[in-house]
Amino acid sequence: MSATVIELDEQGPVAILHISGDVTSASETDLMAGYGLAAANGATAVVLDFSKLEYMNSGGIGLLVTLLVRAQRAGGRLIATGLSEHYRQIFSLTRLDEAIEIHDDEAAAVAAAGV
């Protein structure tokens, strides 16, 4: 397992969280801090860039559900990009793909956010 690294890239009302390494329940502090900073800076849509994701387990999926609830309560949106076919299938099986838009690349995800 490798540590979760979250890098924040802000583009106006859209923030991109570049996620590297593993996403597990141990990633909660880092992921929530990244989202919190983006929201505090005025982001209304947050793109989760999974292109450098190495591993995600059920704890990581649960963490994304928690993040989704937090975003929805704040009136925000989550958009995902960079998911491998394996994780796209997991999003489909868990129905996360019905609540988190999935796009093939970062440019499409940012465009979908309305910027």
C-alpha cells in the first residue's frame, strides 16, 4: 500500500483534487482536508482525478460516499475522471456513477462543471 497524496488545483469555481496512491479509510483526513479547502475557496464543483490511483478498497468507496453527502449538503457537485475500467465497473456496481459524473479526461470533466 502507498500513502494517499492529494494535490489541489483550483480553476475558478472548479477545484481538481489530483489523487495519487491508495484510497482507503485511512485516506479520510487527506481527502476531506482537500475537499474542505476547495469548498472554503469557493469551489462549487470538485473534480476527483483518479488517473494516478493505485488502489481503492471498500473503505475508500465508503469515504467517497461520505464525501458525496458532504458535497450535496453544501450544494456542490463531484465529478470523476481518470478511472480505470475496473473502477468504472465498481462505480457502476455501487451506483456511485449515478451521483458522481464520470468523464474520460480532465478537460471534459472541467467542461462538464460549467467553466
